[in-house]
Amino acid sequence: MRTSGVLLPLTSLPGPEPMGCLGRETLEPFLDALVEGGFGTWQILPVPPESRGDCPYAGSSAFAIDPLLLSLDDLGSDGVLDTRTLRRAHAEAPRGHPADEVPWPAVHAWKRPLLEVAGRAVARSDVDAYLEAERGWLPDWALWWALARSGQGNWQAWPGGLRDRDPSALAAFLDADPADVRIAAALQLLVQGQWDRMRERMRVRGLSLMGDMPIYVNGDGADVWTWRRLFLVDRPGEADLVAGCPPDAFNAEGQRWDNPVFDWAWSAATDHRWWRERFRRLLRCTDVIRVDHFRGFVAFYAFPEHGSPREGRWLAGPGASLFEAFARDLGEAARAEGKGPPDHLPMVVEDLGHIDAEVLALRDALDLPGTKVLQFGFDGSPDNPHHPDAIEGDRWCACTGTHDLPPAAAWYEEAAPDVRARFDARSGRSPGETPAQALVRLTLETSARLSVIPLQDLQGLGARARINVPGTITGNWRWRATLPDAATLTWCRALHSATGRLPLAAREGTA
């Protein structure tokens, strides 16, 4: 069955706080709008804590959820924050910023102390039970968080015993002051509780959630500190090689991402344990995983840490073995529940960038849906795989654009005249139909099983609503949405009906 979804970062949700959060007052109007518009899926971006530059692809844990997503009002309803604290929080909340922006520095300064109060209010027995239940990742995350807060800089600069995870040094730190460790664990317990309530709100509405898994992690985060052998770093934590992108037509110098790369041989020797745990954790929180930078699992580009991307080379990734190991996990879990093994991996792959025959062969061998981006489809190349007429079969996720691209309206305005001409000729825009609306329509008309539309494109917003400009450091990840109006939702529902993407329950409801 063909369906569609909306791409919107959690932090971009409109609501009573100065950033999107997991609260009932924030989520329910948006989820109701998805249902009213005839959508079946919500695609989000990663939600890691302690993100560098507030970038969701540069967080300090591959397992933890950002506590900034906690709703203060819901914490009050749950009895974690008292009425007086909530009143003070509302009175001191950041104001005066543009309504379509998240004021990140002000949010951090305002909300972090309040979350610390919430973390301290959680019963010790509940924290201990959660630490035990999530012992595969939570104790290490909480310890890293507490050590990072102790003011000693990145973990590579910690005293040798702490840096190298000497048991006696870690025990001494825990004995001296375990409060921050408990706060870190308590906040994960709280945010998981609100996350689970969000998932239940989605389930009762017939909505699924697509998560996003970046391939790399921060070198100064908890994962590299904990799983040092998994990465090509020396004992003090300095990277031998870092990830990036080779020079191309868009960037003559290439791109420097600075993430340490994986020691795939060591990962394979553990049957890819860390990766399997990571997949399971994300699937615990979502229904489908979008695998970012899929080509890196076939071959990844790396260069010396103190060198230039021009000095890089392609190195072999794990290939099918990683995904086969996860498939075995899913099969064992299904059998334990008395079910048959799943017939496919619950994944969509981002097969964009430097794609070669090997990448396509792995994608097809695993029977994973690839990604088609219609903004890329009108360059005039006869073998362009993103042109709507080139999308054959249903094993695809088609989208107007991604979080790294301009909204559709801005794309059309900025496109070269020949690109606009080809798009206009193919779209056959009717009178009154905007270029953004036409691109949305073309995407929904494809044979792709799933079509995902950024909310900005449904609303016809311009360049100011762009989420991220790759290769830039400032001005990203700030856009804050408004709910689509009734006319937009009516238009979406009609489009879904016309293109056969209206969910079955919605079709029955309109019959």
C-alpha cells in the first residue's frame, strides 16, 4: 500500500515552549493535523543529547535522547515539577525572538537548570531500576555525562585513569559524588516516558514514526570513550583517520566531518555488537529507521586527522554482514514472541551522494527502499534516477527535498532557467498551482511506496524556512514551524485521495 509522510524535526514543532518538545499540548495538534491531511508517517531527525552546534547529526550519544525535548508542563502533570517551579519556568521563558526560530542559547540557559531539578526529583529506586534495565548503554552514558560536567574538558583531556576507564578511578569518582550520574539516568527515564506516550498517541491515530540514524558519532562523545576499540583511534583517543567527503563539483576542497571512523574488522569480530544494540535501541523508539549515508557501509571516505580531504581515500565498509547480523536479531526476537521472522528489515536507506554499482547492489540484495529526491530530477540527464518518470516499482521513498536542501519554493526560485523550464514542462502546472504544490503533487504521483514531504513544502515556505545548509556552521537547525491551516490540510487530503495514498482507515471514514 502506498502512503505518505511529513518530515519535521521534533525541535521544530510549534507549541507553548520556545522549542518543540514531547508534551501533549505540542504533539496532539500536530498529530491530529497529520491525520486530517491523510498522512500515515512522521519522519523526524536524530534526537541525541549534547549536540555540537545544536546539530542533530553531531550528538554525544548514539543511544540517549536529548532531555531538552522534555515537556515541563507534562513533568508538572506527572508530579515531577511542582507548581511553583512551573510558574517560575513560564515567567522566565525566553521571549522576544522571531516566532519561526528556536533561540538555542536562551533555551539552554533557561531549561537545563529546570531539568536538573526534575532529575533530582526522581525516586532513587526508579533510577536504579532503569539503570539496570538499560545496562547496555545507560550507565556509561550517565558516567560520561557526569564526568563531562566536572569541568575537565573533552574526555581525551581527562586524567589518565578516567580517560582510559580504569575501574578504580571510575569507582573513586562515583564514590565522591554520584549525584550527576543519577541525574543523567533520571533524565533518560523521564524522556523515555514522554517518548513512549508520544508513540502511543501516534498508534491510536494510525501513524508510524520514522527515525534517523547517522552513521558516525562525535569523537568526544560517550560512545568513543566507552567503545574505543570500535574506532580507529589511539589509546588517548586521538583519531588516526576522520570521515569526510572527497572534492566534487559542489566543494573543490571536499568536506571535513571530523568524526572518527570505525574499525570494521574489530566490529565484525564482535558480530557487530555495538551496531546491533544501536539498531535495536532506535527501533525501540521508532517504527522504521532511515539509515543515513548508506554508501558508507559499502565504502567510506577518510583522511588523516591533521590532513586535508584531498588526501583521503575510499576504504571498505562492512557490507551485508552488519545488516545480516541485525536481521538475525530481529528473527530471534520474533521467535521469542512466537512469531515468524520479519520479511524485511524496517529500514529506508539514504543512497545519495557518491553512489556506485556496489552501493546499489547491497541495497538491492537487502531489498531496502532507496531514496528519490525530485529536486534532483530536472538537470536534463537522460539517466537521472530522481526524475519522476525514472522511478519504477514501489520500493522507494520519494521526497520533494531533504533537511539539507532548500524548501521547494526556494529551490524553484534559485534553480537555473533550464531546470525550471524542464520542471514546468513535466509538471504541467494548472492555473493557480504554485511550483511547490506541483513538486508535492509529482512526488505523490510516483509509484514509490512511501512519499515524504517536508512541512515547509506543504506550506509553500521560502528560504527562511530552510533547516540546514551543508558545509556551514551557523544559522542551521533553528527553524520553528506553525501548524498547517485547514485549507492546506484539505488540499493534502484531496491529493492523497487522488494519488491513492489515503490511509485505509481514512478512506473508510470518507466512504
